[in-house]
Amino acid sequence: MQGHVLVTGSAGRVGRAAVRAFVAAGHPVAGLDVRPTPGLSADRSFIGSVSDGDLLRRAADGARCVVHLAATPDDARFPRGPAPEDRDNFLSELVPNNIVGPYQVMEAARCGGVKRVILASTGQVIDGYLRTGRIPVTVDLVPQPRYLYACTKVFLEALGHVYGRQHGMEVLAARLGWCPRDLGQVEEIRQSELGQDVYLSPGDVGRFFTATAAVKELPPFSVVYVTSQATHRLRYDLSETTRLTGYVPQDSWDTGATDW
């Protein structure tokens, strides 16, 4: 698998779309997830936790690019309710998967000499601007995270900045829009103008990630937004995304929303 693309979280909704696109574009691909990755043979599907450094190093051996998507996807409860139902999943899930996991990914890339890493961040890191209507949100604004899950993504971006600047890597933090994981989330988006404006189709997922692997050069560290075309109002400024990667969204809500 020399020169392959390693996708962590490869069996999830975004991961499956990315893997399909890489395979269709002719890129050798390996996947890492807690369950087998559809579309990949057993020898290219690494099964285990993203916090397992040894497994990550094996999966990343010889890779030219790592696309890190694996994470606990959200806060257990938000907004927090009254006691005793006010517990969060920070220590139990967010720390091992969203703090320790990214560190292990970056260490595996560093030790393996992987030049390029794409980190899946989230628009939730700038949620405060969306709430106050300061849109479209640009990449230069200080984060205003939604809650604890978004705080872990602020850490992820900071980690990418450190490794890009200190270890000669190209690290791109992609603040992804909303690619729904189930029919319940599809219905949530259907009821929300904001959700429709930050919708990210599986097709555009594939277009973006194949673009990041194909582009000749990236800065040591950069942040971009990734959505499909806005339906009502432009919420995220995609100009830096296009400038760095050439990505231009082709879909809009609800193209591909129920394609599993």
C-alpha cells in the first residue's frame, strides 16, 4: 500500500463517501475504523480504535496522505439538563476519541514521514458567529465553539498547527458542514434553514477530499470551510477552500441526503 491514502473513520457516513471517491479516482486507499470499511478488502481495512497508536502506525506505514475523520460525533447532551441528567461524555468519549485519537494520528503521520494530513473539524467551532448572524464566517476569526465537542475540535486545529509548523508537514483543518448520519438528522435539516445552508452532500464530500489529495502543495497549516451550495444564505466563506484546493461545491440540499 505504498503511497496510499489512509482514511480514519472510514466506515462512517463521511468516511464511506470519501473512500468511494478515492477508489473511483484511482487512489490506493486504506481505512481504519472500529468496524470493517465497506468497499475495501480485508487487508486494507484496519479494525480498531483511533487511540491505538500501534495500529495507526501500521495503517499509516507508507501512506502519502492521512484523512482523519474518526471522532465521537457530538456532545451526549446539549443543552445540559438539570441534575441528575446533567452529565456529559467529555471524559468517557470525547477525550479518548477526540483528544488522544488526533494526537496518535499526528504522531503516526510524523513517525511515518507522511507529508499531508487532512483533519476533519466542524463548523461548530464558530457557532457563536452563526448565532449572532455575522456571516459569512471567514477563516480568520477566533473560534467561538458551541460546546464540549466543538472544544475538542479547537484542540484538533491547534494540534494540526503545531505539527504543520514544527514537523514540516502540510496540515489542512476542514470545518465540515452537516452530512446527516441518519434519517432523523435528515429531518432536522429539512426543518432548518441553517441546516440546509451548511448541508454537505456525500458527493461533495468526495469532491473535496479527492481535491485535497490531488493538489500539488498546501501550506504548513490552513483552515477551510466545506459545504455544498447554500440554499438560503451563505453561512461559510468558501473562497479559501477553492483557492487552496480547487474545490467548488456541485450539490445543494437535499441531493444525496438519503443515499446510504
